[in-house]
Amino acid sequence: MNETIKTLIERRSCKKFKSEQIKKEELDLILQAGMNAPTGKGMQSPIILVLQDKEKIEKLREINKKILGRDVDPFYNAPTVLVVMADKNMFTYVEDGSLVLGNMMNAAFSLGVGSCWIHRAKEEFESPEGKALLKEWNISENYVGVGHCILGYAGMEYPEPKPRKKDYVRYI
């Protein structure tokens, strides 16, 4: 089977990570895959924020936990958190950011790096604490959080895929 198709079919979310940071070469390839995702009219509305500093991740983790309303680690102790944001003035900003996240997760899996899409990025940066982070990081408030791609080496076995529903594809 073609390696790209194999990656697309076999990739699963990772929710338990080793503490070891991923290699810079792997991160660079994952980011390159994200930067080359298709975007509406090729306008490249997303940006990718790379967080590997524990204190910065902790600030974001606390905001996300507050929104979630549960005292759990929404980032599953991943050593790298990529935040995908996109310019809300672009018509396809949600789709653009989603494709960036998908490309990065598939690239990560192909390199042996675990990943998972984590929600609530939009709500994080709409909060007063999130707006303060945007200001601190010199990011325009035109950018909206689309999602997080957490990365690290898997500290778990990947689950078996769930069966696909029978009417997933419909020929019309």
C-alpha cells in the first residue's frame, strides 16, 4: 500500500505522552507539512504558534481547563503544543486552520510522533486571559483559535480503529 494512504488510514490520536521533547528536525517537518496545507484562494490565513516552554504551556493549559470545567490536563502532558489560529477576516479561516491541523497530525504519525487535536482554542483566545496572551505574544486580535495539535512520543499503544459506519459514502 502507498505510504501516504497507509498513514492516512492508520493515524490515531495519542492521549498519553513520554516526557521527552520531540526532535527539532521532526518538528520542522511537521510544521512544513502544516504550512503547505491548502488554503482558500491560497491566501494562507493560518498561523502556527509553537509552545515548548513548560510555563507557557501551563498558562494555556489553565485557560483550557477553566473552559472545559474539569480539573484534568487537556493537553495530556504533551511536551509540544501547536496552536493553529487563522485570520477571521478570511472567508475560509476555519477550513484553512483545520487543514493545517490535519496535515500536521498526519505528518507527525508518519514520523513516529504522537499527536491529538485539542479543542477550545477559540474560547481560550476570546477569554480575557487569552487576549492578554495574544497581546503578550504580539498576535493581532484578528486571529481566532482553530485548534491545538499536541505532539510528543507516544507513551501508549494506539487503539484499533472503530468500524466505519455503513453509509459513510453514498453514491448519488
